[in-house]
Amino acid sequence: MSFIQNFIRNFVPKVKADEEEEELVDPQTVLREECSAKNCEKLKEILNTCNDRVNSRKQTEETCLEELVDYVQCVDHCVAKTLFSKLK
């Protein structure tokens, strides 16, 4: 056995999860979904409209970058208000 393998086996703690423990849920994912549905639904609607318009055309130079940035900023701003209070 190499030095590194021996070191890891002897000094790196092993973590075992109980099978009965509930599955961990990322609070950021939950908050993003809530913010998207509650606070940023108008911007999401604008983004979806833009995406539908762009996808309906075969050749276009239009992108929905501005709409995407506005929507992501809205969601991130909403999430940032409460995320750290939910972290352990």
C-alpha cells in the first residue's frame, strides 16, 4: 500500500449516511423555484415569449440575452435575501 493510500485510510474520516435519513435538498434550488413563481413571473413570461419568437424563425439574429439576464438577476436578487438564513 502506498503512503498516500495508507494516510487516507488512517487519517481521513469516513462518513456513512444512515439509510433512514431524508434526502438533502438544496435550499437555493427551492428558493429559485419559489422566486421564479412569485416575484419574477412577469420577467419569466417575457423570456418565454422571446424564446418562442426566436425558436419559431428559421433564420434570425435575435437572441433573448437581455431577457435572460433580467430574469436571472431578478431570481438571484430574490434568493439572496433569504438564502443564508436557511443554510446550516
